Amino acid sequence: MIPREVIEEIKEKVDIVEVVSEYVNLTRVGSSYRALCPFHAETNPSFYVHPGLKIYHCFGCGASGDVIKFIQEMEGITFQEALERLARRAGVDLSAYRSTGSSDYAKYVHLYERVWKRYVDELKRSHQAKEYLLSRGFTEEEMENYGFGYVPEGSEIAVEVGKELNLKEDEVVKYGLALKKGNRLVDRFEGRLIVPIKNDRGQIVAFGGRLLGDGEPKYLNSPDTRYFSKKKTLFLFDEAKKVAKDVGFFVVTEGYFDALAFRRDGIPTAVAVLGASLSREAILKISAYSKNVILCFDNDRAGLRATLKSLEDLLEYEFNVLIATPDPYKDPDELFQKEGRGSLKDMLKKSVSFEYFLTKAGEVFFDKGSPAGMRSYLSFLKRWVQRMRRKGYLKNIDNLVKEVSSSTQIPENQILNFFESDRSNNVPVQEAKVQKVYDEGKGLAYLFLNYENFRERILELDLDVLEDHNAKEFFKRVSSIENINEAIETLPKEMKDWIFRVLEEVPPPKDPEKFFCDLSERLKTRQLKKRLEEIEKLIKQSVDEEEKRILLNMKLDLLRKIKGR
């Protein structure tokens, strides 16, 4: 047992504010410090640290205690383990009170350290693993610096090391290093390249494994254990936090190789999530060092969703967020491999504020070309605007409104009114600009394809005056067939391509009836102009004065009609 006076000496020598600030972003309030509570989800800070009393207390969830209990709760370790960690920090020697046996945590990290060293030795012997890393641009020096290892197929290294350390087989399994395969225990990461995952103190507490052969999953993390949580751990955070306050921001990525690519390109504050997106626990950890984050996830739909989820949580904690996209590549690692040194730094320089990202992400998930798609797109952004307004991102809202107005041709005041309205059915729709977008042939074909009640009226028009050859051919083919779908199936490929271009190019009319009438009138005007050309030709050819007089009267009558339209 450690005497009470020794425990009090450790607590006296350790600055509780300094310790807690490594986990949350503390702000001074009078004689105390305040932060968002790390033990429950909240958006208004109710967690206080009292340096004089050397205790913490949360008025939201009731969590309270001293610095020892705080470390216990945050790291999931025992009182003894937390005390030993703080004793080292305070410079207090506990060796006289230590029992002959090691603590469970000490056994855990010792096992991982020894197993990792064996995996590093295996990498040196594996031609396949080294070739794989070389193919991704890693030098021999980088392989050593980043601690890569390799686990051969059928490996029992973890169990062997466990026996050397006098650990039982079930302890090696409990620690996440081995699993049963048939009648024997094998390494969980057999056949995989190994990346060491460290806790905030720089101790290896888990592995990430990349499969070199065929099979799934391609990437595998250690399972959660008493001393490792995917939600609470960020890959490379132990090194990033040392320079984060000087650099001023974190780059958050999706995978180990993405974070390593940033490191190789000279960005020391890149970290990677070990789950689908940033967790609340990870955000609180980051906030203790910087409130500036650049998100750079995979350039696909899954990456977009992960970015949106992470962004949502970051805004709740009032971060300044930029988004970087590795376009046209799949992820930052591929960009670095293809474009080389400096490419990721250049990408970060082109990062956009999160509101611009939201407008582009919405376009990926919703089709603005249809009324329903536009409604969904604006409703999607409305939810974000409401969240932004609640957290005070007013300038970002102004930027978003301007961007949406520019891309949709909807006036800014209408968009803003919709975003601020409690109603969801007053979505503004841009006016269709018929003359500037397409001719009569495409417009009538769009109506014919989408509105059955206009088909008969369209076919009654003089379609021979259409200038678009494809439109004339389309109406010729469908005029005698009742089933439009059957008719389209029989069309040649070029005609089908034209139909799909029409459906893509022509915006949905706000008022289909007015749309038809406008097109019909334009067609009649074209018909009159065609007749005018015929009459002018006859006038030139005529030799009879009476006939010329009649033709001239007809010409004047046509000109009056055309002018009156």
C-alpha cells in the first residue's frame, strides 16, 4: 500500500489544470477553468476545474474527483496505474512501494512493444511486404521511421512472446493479439503489413493491419480493449499534439497511409481516425490543442458522408473547419504517390471553407434539375443553415446563400427567406429561360416525354418547321405509336442519346401549360416566317403585275402577324 501522504504529495506536485488541458480545451473563468465535459455530450460548457481545490466537477453529468480519478476515467486504467503515471510526472519515486508483479497496463504495453519488435524483424525478412511498401514510395529509412512490421501467414509470434513474459494464452487473446484458428491460436494480423498505433503518451497499444493478399477486410484494426478505444484514439496524435499549437491546425484524414502521406510531405499535424468519422472523444482531444481543422477524407460518396458527419460534430464544438479534396484522385495517399512532394501542401492551400463544400456535397446527393431534387437540395442546406445559425456561423451563412444563388439562379433574398422560414413547402424555383437554353424541338420533346396530357396537342402542331433534325425525326417515329416506351426502345442509339441529352439539358418548367403555349407560339412564328420566305421567292419569280400585287399584300399581312407576336 502506498501511504496517504505520498499520494497527497503527488497530487500537490501535479498541476491538475495542466493535466486536464491535455484532454479538453480549458478557458479561465474567474479563479476556475471551464470546458465542455469529456464524460458526456454537451454543447454548452458545464465542466469546471478548480486549481486551488485540485478537483474537477461537471454540473451537467455530475462527474467529479481529483487528478488521479480524472486520469483513471479518461484512460480506463486502475487507481494504481494512474498514480504511477502521475508519480513519474511529479518526479516521485514509488519503487519502494511497488510489488514484485507488474500492473496489468504495464504487462499490456510490454507485450505490444515486444510483439511489435518481432513484427519489424519479420518485415526485414519478407520480400513481399518490403516490395509492397517500395511500390507505395516508402524508402528503407521511412519503413524504419514509421515502424512498419509484417506478420507471416500462420504466425504464432504473439503467443510465443506472451509465454516469454509469463502471460497466459487467454491474456494474449484478451489483449487483442491472437485468436483461435481451428485448434490453435494464431496472430490476429497474420498475412498483414503492420502499422503501430500509439496512445497519447507514445506507447504502442494497438495495431493496424493491411492485407497483402486477396481477402476481406483489406484494413483491420485491433479490437477495443481495456487500454485501447478506436473512438478515443487518433493515429499519429501523440506526435501531432507536440507541434499543433505552433502549427495552428490539425489535418484529419481517413486512413493510416493518408496521414503518413501528409507526414512525408512535411505536414506534421496530420492524424487519422480509426472509425468511420471523427468521434466526440477525438474532437475534445483535438480541441485542447487547436480549434482549427482541415478535413481531407476519401474522394467518394462514403468519404463525403464521413466528412459531413465529422463536420456536423466539429461545428457543434465551434471549430473553424476547412475542407480539402484530393480531386481527381481517390484519397490523399494516391495524390501524393501520383504527384509527389509538395502536392498535399498545394492541396491544403486550395482548401475551401465548409459552407462551399456543403453546396457541392448537396449537388452530389441531390439532382437540382428536377423540382423534387431542388427541394431536397435546399432542404438539405436548410438543416445546415439552422445548425450554423445556432452556433453563430453567420458569415458562413452569407457565403452559402451567395454560392447557392449563383449556382441556381434563384435570388438571394428568396433563398434566405426559405432558410429562415419554419415552413418546408415554400421552396423557391428558378425561372426557366427557354430561348437561352434550347430550341422549340427540344422543348416540345421534353414536354412530350414527361407530360402525357400534352402529347396529342403537340402532334397537332406543324412540326415540319422544326429546325432540329433530331426533333423532326423523333416526332415522326412516335406519332403513330401509342406506347411511348416501346417506341423509344426501337429507336437507334443516336436518337436515344439525343433523348437523354434533352432530358438532361432542359430544366423542368415552373408552369407546363405556359411553357407549351410559349413554344407553340414560337413554332407558329417560325411557320409564318417560313411562309414569308416562300412568298418572297414567288414574288421574285412572278411576271404578272396583278399576281405580284396579291403576293405583296400577303407579305404585308404576314409581316403584321409576325410583328404582332
